[in-house]
Amino acid sequence: MTLRRGITFALGSVLLVSAAQLGMRWSMTRLPSPDLWLTASIDPVAIGVVLSAIVAYALSMLCWLVALRDVPLGRAYSLLSISYALVYLLAASLPLFNETFSLSKTLGVALVILGVIIINSRSVRATELRDAP
């Protein structure tokens, strides 16, 4: 078990899924509602971004599967929460998303990150010793 490799792939999964979320959000603000897809003009760039986001989701899942080979599920799953913080921070920071920061959202994201740090601060060796027969 190589924890470093697993965490690297888990964080790669987080980055890919975050990029996919942002890409989907950007695209869907530029596409007509689904009931008009057959009749309205459709921005080909937005369609390209949607397709790229779908590929990013697929690659994210592959990274996640590799991460699960090397990282205990409780630790790995907590790392997925980083994507919530990342998407919030990028969406609120980048003007093209037209999102805003708020005290309650920022506090919530800080608590999520604190939780990830707490969950992942215990050494893996201690976990392995506790689980040993």
C-alpha cells in the first residue's frame, strides 16, 4: 500500500471533478433550456466544454478507483470534500461565474476543510495497528 500514491490520485480526482463542475456550470449558463435544444441555436463552445467536463468526470472516477487501492476509505472519502471548497472558492473568485462569497458559506467551507485535516491527521500506522487481529 503506497499512501502517497493513493492521496495523489485522490487529489487528482478532486481536481478533475472540480474542473468538471465548473465547466458544467459555465456551459449551462450559455445553453438554452433543454426543452429548446431542438429548436434554438446552440453555442458549440459550450457543447465542447460540456463534453470535456464529462471526460473529466470519467477520468476523475478512474483516479478515484486507483486511490481506493491505496487509501483507507474513511480517509479517501474525506478528501472528496475538498472539491466542495475548491468549487466554492473558484466560483466566487472568478467573475465569469457571477457567484458571491458569504460569511456562512465561507465558514461552512472552513469547517469542511478542518474536518478533512482532522480526519487525515492521524497516522496510518496507528490505524493499521488498531485494525490488526
